[in-house]
Amino acid sequence: MKKIIRSKQIFTGEGLLNGYLVVSDGMIAKVSDGVPQEEEMRGAEYLNFEEGMVIPGLVDTHCFFMGKYFQEYGEDFKGFGKEALLIDLVNRAEKKLVIGRNVSEEAFRDLCHKSLPNGYPIVLFHESFEELLVNEDAKRCYEVHSGSVTMEGCVHLIEEAMKDEKAFLKAYEKHAQKLLARGVTSVKEIVFDQGFGCLEALEMYRSKKGLPIRMSIVSQPVAGPWDISWGARMKEKYQYRDLRFYGFNMMLDGSMSQEEAHLKNNYLGKEYSVRTIPDYAKAYTLVKEADENNLAVSLHVQGGKAVEEAVNIFATMKKDESGKLVNRHSMTDLEMGEPEEFRRMAELGIHAEIYPQIQSIYEDWKGKIEQVKGHAGDEYHKIWNRKGMVSEGMSISCATDLPLLFPSLPESIYHGCGAFIGDSEESFVGENAMDRESLIKAWTRGGIKNLYGSEEKLGRIQEGFGADLVIFDRNLLSETHDKVRDAEVLLTISRGETVFQKK
């Protein structure tokens, strides 16, 4: 059914239009100022938002639903005390793998001093999901160990959880609806290794119901080596408009808090710039092989030296006549970086995937500032320099590293444009913050450019472009910083159809 959307605030990328859109057959058929004529409205669904702001659908270019699914998989032991939990585990009639979550702090600490029963694998996660306890059978069967939780360390457990296809697809359906409620209509989705059946499950779901979110799949090899031939086959096989195989993801360096981010200068008071130097030669070899097979690669970098080395690697890959990279390679996070690297990224066409909400995760904002200054010294002012990226004309898209964060454009504006850490009312390196218009473009057209290049007409409110749209309840460009986080999505449209409407 044809839709007409009326608003005084339609984000065209060249300012706000007081006018209306006509949506027909999944496409934007008309963009005009003023109000629609009576004959245009005949037989159409009229959606009048007046003060609501209309923007293209949002794109999250680095998320990991497989990890979120695993976090919520298994048995819920919330409310169990130590004794009740042990009795439950000992007296089970069916001795098979137990993945238990939400074990209380008290029960978890008590169990740390006990031996879990054996005879079948047991894995228990602390209620924070930051620690786990395992028995000997779990160690042997799944190569997992008690201690801090990493998704990579749980890769064999994730593989086991992915065998429950019904549970996975049920969780995916619920997750997709939450994304649509935030205005997200496209994602770049990370899977471990060859996906453990994820691609096949999504293809089956697509054939039966249709995917509610456009998905580009990226493989991050963990349990096994890169399989470029498999990647090439997947790219050839998955070329649907809503389900594609993109390429590979690699972590180059780690976090500054662990001194694993590779800085250009030494850590303050230390004689090294990183605890473990990344294997750049190996990264070059893998990226080169992927590039030769027309597969894109995303390199995850945080420190300034790692950013420089990643640019050096990509600079040797195939280029077109204009000097731009042929394949849509990208770099994720870029916590530290300098204008010289940003300029080279723009010249080569390397896509930046930034985390504009990342400052929201730090409850102790003073502690975070002290940590950054304590590690980077005078270099701290280079952190989160998104304004520098905009100034150099980079292709910028937004990401969340879900389940670390859940997409929120209002939160992104508050933290990414306001430069506020946690609930601080004082900005930190505010001179590096990007402007709101650039951020909205990054969340929309920047993400589409990253995922599809010029192959898909999406990410813009323009005649002939796909009708992926989201309407917020206020002007996100002018709303005050103290109130912008209160903004809500009123309506989300994907491929011309209403997929979420606030009640």
C-alpha cells in the first residue's frame, strides 16, 4: 500500500525539509516540500508526524548477535543458593551438558572453593557474565577454563549452543524486533569461524518468513584458520539483497586498559608501546589472500601504531583507476589515531567503523579519564578523534560491538557528540567530538556505503532510493544535550513496510 509521510523535519543530508515523502513498492517515489495534494492522498496511508524527524534507517556495522544469543542461552539459576544449586546438579537424571547463567555473587564465590560434580560437563556463569566456573568434564570436552569470560574462550560452547537451531532462530526473531524498535534496518553481523550453522539457519528463516533486518555476514576465525576458499564460496552463494557474505574480521591489537593497544609512543612510565606486538606480517598475508579473492576484511585496531600498520597493509591491496581500494575493507574502533592516517584512509576509501556510544559503558568516569591519561600521557588528547575523521573526509559508519552495547542514536549523540563519559556532566576531549549531522550520516548512508558501496540505493531520503526509514519524536539536531537521550522512535519502515510502531 502506498504511504505518504508528512513531517516538518525530513533529514535529507543537506538540511531539514518541511515536506512529505511518497513511498510505493518499497521505494521512495517522491520527496517534496509543502503538503501533499488531495489527489495524491487518495488510496494512500497518510502518516502525519509534523514535529517528528524522519531519517534513513540506521545501520550497525559491527555487531555479534551470536554472542548475545550465547549470553542468554542455557538454564537460568537466578535465586539458587549454593546448596540448592549443588543438589540440583548432583541429582540430575539426565547427565548432559549444563550451561547455567545468572549464578548469584554469593553462590558463585562459595562454589569457587568447592569441586563441581563430574560425570558430565558443567559450566556456570556469574550473574555479571564476567566470570565462569567449569568442571573437569567441561575442560576436557569444550576446552574451556574457569576464570574471566571471553567469547573466544567459549567458542566450543557457542558451537554447541548453535546446534539448537530452534532456540537460535527464536532468539534472533526477538532480537530483530528490538533492533527495529531502535530504527536499525541493516547490520554487519560477526560470526565465529564458519558460523556453526548460522548462515544456513538464516537462509532457511528467510525462505519461510523473510529476514526483518538486512544482514551482511562476516567471519572471525577463532577455533580454526582462515578458509579463504570457503569465504569465496559463501560470497558467491549468499548474494540476496537481505543476506550477503561480506568477508573476514581480525583483531589486530587489544585494549589500552590492558596495555595491549599498540601506541606510537611508550605507555607512560613504561619501556614499551604494547605488551605483545601484533603479528602484522601474518595479517598482511591473510588480508592479501582475501583481497585477491575479492573478499573484504575488517581489521580491529585501537592504538595509534596499530592504526598506522593497518593502513599500511590495506595500501598494498588492489585499487581502481582513482586509487581507491577495489574491495570494501574497513577498520573498526580506531580509539587512537592521527590526521595523517585518517587522510590516507580517506584517499584509499577505507571505511571507519566507530563506536559512538562507547563512552556510555564507564560508570566511573573519573577513573576512566585517569586511566587514559595514566596510560597515554600527553597522547591522551588523540583519543576518540571523530572530528578529525570528518575533517579528512573519511567514510565513517557506526557500530556497537553488540552485545557490548545496544544501538541507540540518541545515546550516540549524547556521548559521541557531547563527549560525555558515563553520567559525567563534563566533556572529555570535547574538541574531538563529531557534529550531530555527521553522526547521523555515519549511522545511515555511511553504514550503507560500508556494507554495499554503490550496489544498493539505500541510506538517503531521495527519489529512487529504498524506503528504509525511521521517525523520531523530536529534532535530534536541535534538541538540548540534557534531553536528547529521551528521544524515542515512533515508527520504523523497512523496504516500504511498517515493521515497528510505538504504541
